[in-house]
Amino acid sequence: MLPPVLSRITSKPIRTVLRWQVYAAFVVALAAGLMVGWHGAISAVLGGGINQIADLAYALLVSGGGIRTAGNTLRALFRAEGVRILLIVFLLGWVLTGYKDVVHPALFLSFVVSVIVFRAAILVKE
């Protein structure tokens, strides 16, 4: 059973990749927690969570029904990518200024792994 927000996303590759991102962030958080401690684990969760939130917003905007023409498809894609980038910039700034004990390598490693995992959606069969 999917959470209500994810049930709107009809694309199996996107749902699969969002799940993979959670797993990847957990693995990086576990490693960071073992090496650095709680602040490393929290930083890794935040780093992965930033991109997951942005990717979820992207998926929700792209999965809207009623897109019939190529022009509408491109507009939806550009709008979704713009929202995604704005969310990433805002959330990164918020975490970096708000969390004083952030472990930068853990945060950015988890963020980068999450970005790479999202790009793996092309490998998932519909």
C-alpha cells in the first residue's frame, strides 16, 4: 500500500527510484553514523532527504494527467525541473544554515548518491 501522495505517481520507474533513494540514504546514514556518530547519520539523512523531496515534487508535477501535446509536455517538464532546482537550493541553504553540527561530507555524499540513483530510473522497466 502506497502513501496517498505516492499513489498519484503512476510511473513505476519513478516510484521504484524514489524507494531506492530511501535505501541509499539509509546505507549512507548507517555508514556515516558508524564513522562519525549521530551528527553524521543525521546529516546523511538530510542530504538524501533534500533530493528525495525535490524529486517527489518533480514526479508529482510531471505525472499530472491531461498532457496531450508535445508543447504541454515540455512546459510540464521545464516547470517540474525548475521547481526541483528551487527546492534543492532552498533546502540545502536551510540545512546548511540551520543545522550547526552538520557533517558536510556525509550530507553531500548522500545528496550525490541520491541524485545518481534518481538518474537510474531509465533502467527500470515500465
